Amino acid sequence: MARVRLSVAERREELLRAAIQQIEVRGVAAVRIADVASALGVSNALVLYHFSTKEKLVAAAFTYAAEDDLTHLRKLLGRRTSALRRLRAAVRWYAPTGQAKGWRLWIEGWAVALREPALRDVTKGLDRQWKAAIAEVIAEGVAAGEFRCPDPAAAALRLTALLDGLAVQLTSYPGAVPRSRAQEWVDEALARELGLPEEK
């Protein structure tokens, strides 16, 4: 049966989805161009035509994987409600106890980014976007008088550092931290950063 002819954009998207699947199965270090090509029944040359190197394919795959999460984060933070409600929704969704997907993929990416400059640039840029979005809503809440926070950017960094660290624990060492306890820590940290009484 003949393959359907795809546009350049559709083909790139298909290759990126296949790359993400292969990275999740094999890990970044072990995945090969041939694995992505084989998963789709196409030639290695086709993959290389679109991405030229494995490093560029992996960096593009991580960017692609992050876009859905960033879009969802922006949607949560853009709701027409208080800054506090938007922050709570975003932090609970992003937390490893929430509905955000792909923690295994990101942990793998962070590890490889230590040695791969192209991937390091991508993950650093995406991390910066997450922190900036959280900091912006914290600043909005401060301006509206909803809560106090002398340094929204530092608060965003501390919150995301906690969430990332918990993600490593919960993903890499199942059972090391009960999910309910991790969620309590997240709620407590948010309350502390915003000068709010802790919820009982």
C-alpha cells in the first residue's frame, strides 16, 4: 500500500512524534535516526533531510513535546479569574502529582543536556518560559493586592525547582515520596511564597 504524500510540515510533525516515542522507549542516548525511520517505515535519508543530525532531531523533538504543555500552562494562567486561582491551577497541574505529561522525557532530556549543547539551549529556553509565565502571574497578583511577594522571579524559580525535584523523586524512585505528601509540600510552598495562611 502506497504511503500518503505529506506536506513538509506534516512530515516534520510525524517525524517529531516518532522521535518522541522512540526517546521514551530507548532514551536519548540510545535512540538512533534508524529507530525513528524504522518506526515510520521511511528511509534514514528522509529523517536526515528534515533534521540533518540526530542532535537537531532530538532538540526539535523536545521543543515539540514542550509546546503542548506550554500552551496548556498559558491557558491556565490566562483564565479570567484571580491570580491566586490561576497559580494554584497551574502549579497543581504542573506538579508531578498532577496531569502534566512527559516527566520521564524531561528527566532524560535534562541528563543528556549536560553533554549536548543544542539540547541544553532548548531545555534552558523552555525552562525560562515556564518561570517567566509563573513570575508574571505572581506579579499580577501582587499588583492586584491578592498576596505579597517581594520577588516574583525568585519565587517562580523556587516553586519550579521544588516541582522539578519532586518529579525526579516520583518518576525515578516510585514510592520514595507518597503523592499526597508531595502535593501537601507543593501547596505549602505556594502559600509560603505568597505570604498566605496554609490551607488546613
